[in-house]
Amino acid sequence: MFTGIVATTAKVIEIIKKEKFQTHVIEIPTPYEQDLEVGASVAHNGCCLTVTKINNNQVQFDLIEETLRLTNLGLLSVGDSVNIERAARFGDEIGGHSMSGHIVGVMAVRAINKTEENCQIWFDVPSEWCKYILHKGYVGVDGISLTIGDVDENGFNVNLIPETLERTNLGQRNIGDKINLEIDPQTQAIVDTVERVLANQNRA
């Protein structure tokens, strides 16, 4: 389980490509690599991956075909940065919202509107997920727990404070970039339940 509170970013220092499979090595800055063990879960841009090897602060992860297909991790190049969050532990403060690290797909950056104190980003969401995007609801954006702002028929926007831009990689994003999307599971459960009830009533 994750909370969507990104600790820092980590640089991709090596990508080993095989057929329908990749191994990524990232450099996690101190102190965020401390006490990390092989087998632990770490979210990369919100996608839950398992540690397979550790060499000081260089940490290795394997990415299967499904991960490469559904997320933006297959688009990474050496030198890129990913948002990093260690798995939540019992007793940790939950500052964001409960997240599983299961990415449903990618969305595209539609527009970026910056002022001195605020940055608003619009995203175009795949049509099958738009019904779960609700004004003032929660969403995972490259692993960051964010509150949904305005919503239209094609997507939504978020408003980012300077701290979020400083701590994550969203400040480096450009129009057209692909961003990992995780839907709030409680929102999805409620919407699906309401749809099922209404469908049963219409059949009755």
C-alpha cells in the first residue's frame, strides 16, 4: 500500500532491455534508500515494483510486459527521473489517500498553465476511465495523490503548489507527455455499484 506522498525523485542510470522485459537501475538519494531490502515494494511514478538487487544506493527492478504496456515506465530513458515512494508501514501518517500502485493506463498532458505561485495541468483521460474522474475526488498522477479540480468530457485538471513541483517530476513535464493514472479504488467501487444497481432496475 502507498499513500501518494512522493518522497523524492530518483534518476534512471541503466536500462537493460530484453524481449518483452526490462530491468531498470535507479539511483535513490540518501536517506530514502536506507533499510531497503530485496523483495521490498517501491512505487515508480506510482507503479508498484519489487526490488531485485541493491548496490549501495543503486537499486534494481524488473518490469514485465504488462507493466511496460500499461505504464509510462517503458518510455523512460537513462537520465530521466521517476517519482519514488516506499511502501507505507503500519503507524505511518496517511497524508494522501490509500493507493495500491496498480496503474490503469496512461493519460496525456493537454495544457500547462503556470503563475508565480501555482501550476495548473490539464490531462486527457482514456474514455473508459472518465466516469471515475469526479470534481474534488482523488486520483493518482504519476504516483502523486492529488485532488481533482475542474472536469470536462475529456479529462481533468490539478492545481500544484511549488512544493509538489519541487519534490516530484511534474515540474519537468511538457504538453503531450504520458502520465501514469491510478483511479481511487473507493470511487471506482461506488461508481460500479451504482451502475450495477441501475442496470438491474432497468431490467426489472
